[in-house]
Amino acid sequence: MNAHVENILFNAENTALLNQPADADSLKAALRTLGGGVSIITAGEGETRTGATVTSATALSVEPARMLVSLNRSSSTWPVVERYGHFGINIVGAAHEEIANQFAGRGGLRGPARYRGAEWTTAVSGAPLLVDAVAAIDCVVEEAIERHSHVIVIGTVLAIRLGTGRSLLYQDGRYHAVG
């Protein structure tokens, strides 16, 4: 073990500062404590539409306007984003829990079936956007960086639609409305 790592792992009394191994289960447990904004990533057209609920959508830059989202490479969403070169980031609120669950795969819905029960419009890029989203951001893929199990997708922002309400958060395995 190199000296830098040893200094991080042990304090002056040589007792462990960390009590969990650096494995997938411990990382998931740690990340569950971090509340994240809930967004539905949408892509495709017609019967090829699909999407996913994520907490990984964030701004990379405001000038120029760029967004970043991390998508699992084995998901049904990444190949559609890659094929069409577009994606919508739909920031959702408390009224959208059911649709967020659908896009998270709960209930077994896949592809265009995930769009049931909500009103959608088509953005400039061709990506589907949730009509009553708290905010919706239309993006085209600028770059995709494949790393490990995920793809980091950087999107050029084409258009933004601001709705009303407050965003929904996800923490400890459940949704929380911002009051």
C-alpha cells in the first residue's frame, strides 16, 4: 500500500477511519444517503421511444449550455440515445411519482409503454418531452464517454421549457417532495 493511501485509511492512532469495503454494495449504500433530483430521460420516436428515471442529470456548463447524464450501457435507453443522437431531460415534481416509477421499470413497462398516463410533446431535437414537467431540457448528443458499466452523455442544450412546481428528490430508496 502506498503512503498516500495509508494516510487516507488510517489516522494517527493507526485505527481505521473507514468501516466499509470499497465494493459495489457499500458504494450503493453510501449513495443512497445522497438525495438527488429526479429526472426522466427520454429518447426516440414512435414505437422506438424509451427512457429511464435517473438522479444523474446535471449541468456540465451553463455557458455554453451543456448537460450531462450517466446512463447504464446495458439499459434500453442508451442504444436509443445513441441511435437518435438526442435526449430530453424532464425534471419532475411530486405529481409525477407514478410516471417516474414507470420509467424506472417498476411495473415491468418497457419502451413506449412507459409513456402511458402522461401528455408528451416533441422537442426541436425530436426527443419526447413531458408537457407538465417542472422543467424540460432538449439536448443533442455532443459526446459520449463509455466508462465501466455506464456512458457519460454530454448534451448540447437546444431548448428549455420552464413549468411550475418544485422538483422531486430521491433518497434512501424513496421519493421526497420538496416543500
